[in-house]
Amino acid sequence: MKLRTTPVILAFIAMGFADAVGPFVSLAKNEFQLSNTVANLIPFVGFSMFGLLSVPMGIFQDRRGKKTVLMIGLLVTLFGLLNASFGLHSFERFLLTVLLSGCGAAILQVAGNPIMRDVSEPGKYSRNLSLAQFAKAIGSLSGPMIPVLALKYFGADWKVIFPIYAVALAITVVAVAGLKVDEKKSDHAAATLGSCLALLKNPYVLAMVGAIFFYVGAEVSVSASIPLYLKERFDIDINKVGLLGTGLFFTALTIGRFSGGVLMNWMSPRKFFLVTCAVSILGLLGLFLPDQTLAIASFFVVGLGFANIFPLVFSLAVETMPEHTNELSGLMVTAIVGAAFVPPITGFMADRTSVELSFLVPLAAVLYITWTAFLNRSAVKG
């Protein structure tokens, strides 16, 4: 990977900081004495920004450039972290930090995914995007890890994570500011809201946007259902869940993203897309096995399978229709709102049947994504 991809990799780590919102739900609930209903609205505040900002920022990016949008995303995120770093005395102030972090993450996704193509060598975009998603996973893992380590070794409060993140963001801002990007341009007309929506009339684009929607929803559904699954099916103490289930899943995501970037040096993205879908299906089916050890190990397999779906869907769509890069970026990042819609369906299924059977929802999502993988075998511009 070339040295000039490093600032973009740092930006992807910054994207992962927004995922820390999940672990903060219980911490904020105790800190601000919130009800369960209010506490569980915290992630929605961040995720909703993907639906509101992605297409407008994709249009803006088409006019002002990806580096400009990347800098805006970093600065918005930095402002949110500084807001929390200088005293988090109220829930409203905490919520503002979550909101700004969500805004920043949405903007960073719109710019970060396509700008990686501009700094990548020919034929290495899918590989580099998988490695960038690996970097993002490291940022995500830091959310639950830093507060634990800070308390154990320094006796520090969980809110110490905000100044730590702020310093990391400041370094990233400096690195990206010095980045020279030869942005790939096309003779295609500038993106507009109408051109973005018109793209959805293309069956291929609609299918790929749907793949992002269902993938993100499936990932959140699986990670959120792990504690309930282990408790209901095997009566495992919830205090052990992080090690046995959730930890395996997120560790596999991290390992899988790095491994995917390496494997795509030898395997084409389209073939690897089929392989990763097959692994995902195998892992989800393993959750229905009667053996406890195999069922828990299946979470690791699911994580390996899920790891590269997002970068593969995104990069394959852009490589198929490069003249619509900014519109595609806006549409696909908007589709991340699937994280707000698919999990409630999974929860409804769990309430009506069982947590075990509720995994049929993410399985159905992966079967749809597998169909798009076959679709990409013969994808053409349209």
C-alpha cells in the first residue's frame, strides 16, 4: 500500500470512533440517570445523520472535491469531541457530541470510501478499501477498550476517551491537510439530488444500495442479539458475553478485514464477494446447532464473513460505474440507516418466536446480498 494512503487510513480510524456510541449507552444511562427508552435512543441520534446528510454531501462533494469533504467531516467530529472534552456535565451536551460524531462519521464515509480509489494503485481499490475498513474496526474496538484500560491502570473516568479521541482527530486533520490527491474526474454532469434519485432507477444500483442497507442492518442485529441468544439458549451469564460472543464477533470482523485486504492480492473482488457471502451463511446456520461450543464459535465465523461485505459492495459498484462515484457514495452511505430499521424487525421476531429463530432475519439479509454477489459476476454499466 502506498504511503499516501496513510492519511486516508487515519480518517477511517476516526470513522470508527463514532461506533463507540454503542458501548456508551449503558455508561451514559448510569451517568445521567436515563430511562431505558431514552438511553436506547442514543445510537439512533448518530445513525440518523447518515440518512440526512449522505446524499447532500455527495452532491456537495461532486462540486468541491473529496478532500474538502473529508476535511469537513474530520473538523465536525473534532468539534464534537472537544465539546465533550471540556466538561460533560449534562445529557444534552453528551447528546450534542453523539450528534456531531454521527454527522462527522456520515461525511467521512461519503468522502473516505471514494477518495481511497484516488490514492490507490490501479486494481488495488477493493483491497485497500478492505484494509481501510480494518482500520475503522480498530477505531470501533477502541470504544469499549479505552474506558476499561483507563479505569484499570489509571483510575480514570470513562469520559477520558473524548480528549484521547480529540488528540487523534487533530493529528488526522494535519495529515489529511497535507495530502495531495489527484481526484479522478469524469465528463459526466455534476451530481444533483435528481441525478442521485434517478440512479435508483438502475436495477444494478438499486440492488447494491439495498445490499448496504441489509448488510448494516444484519451486522447490528447480530451484535445486538448475541447477549440475548447466549442467555436464552445456553443460560450463559451476561457478564461473560463480551468474551464468549460479542468479543468473538468483533475480533473476527477486525481480523477478517485485514485478511480480506491481503487475500485480494490474489483473488478478484467478485470471486471474493461470493466466498465471503458463503462464509456468512455458514456461520449463521451454525447458530442453529445444538452444541454450545460450535454455536458460540459460529459468531466468529459470521464475523469473518461479514467483515468485507461493505467494502466489496461499495468498491464494486464504484468500479462498475465510476462516472457516478459521488452519487453512488451518497446513496450507499445513506443506506447505512438500515441499522435503524432491520434490528427492530429482528427484535420483533425474537419476541414472537425466539432469539434463535430471530437470526433468520439477518440470514435472509445475507441471502439477498449473495444474490447481488452473483449479479456482480455479469454487472455492466447502465
